[in-house]
Amino acid sequence: MRRVHVIVGGSVQGVGYRYTARMIAREIGVAGWVRNRRDGTVEAEFEGTEDQVDEMLAWMAEGPPGSRVESAKVTDAAPTGGRGFEVLNTA
């Protein structure tokens, strides 16, 4: 299992990024969460197999229609064995 923490910058708020991310994450089968941050970025943390995580990261680099991803900072995190994928409140 691999878990990553991601901060995505650009035009990523107000375009359905978080809710589309939840839908895609559930389709892929990764567990974790996504939320807006007050600085205009989107933050997520999720885990799954190497292939699942790579697939989710590829989607996050593109985002939903209407978004414009300009940056994505990815760091590894310790797997937690979590289940499900949720949208959290803004941090």
C-alpha cells in the first residue's frame, strides 16, 4: 500500500474539483479525503495500490473540466488502512 499527501494549485476551487475527485477516487478504489484550503489550493490524502495511487495522481494533475491545475506537490505518507473517500471541510 502507498499513501500520498497532495496539494494542488491553480484554478481548482469552484469548479467541482473536490466532488469529482471523490467520484474518481471511489471508482479507482483509493481511500482518503480531499478538501479546499483557504489559500485557494486543494489538499488530498489517499492510499491504495501503487497503480491505484498513480491513476489518482494522474487524474489530479488534470482535474475536472473547467479547472486549470498549475502545480501539484506530492509527498509520501504512512498508510493508515483507511476506508472510503470523503470531502472534508475547508482547512
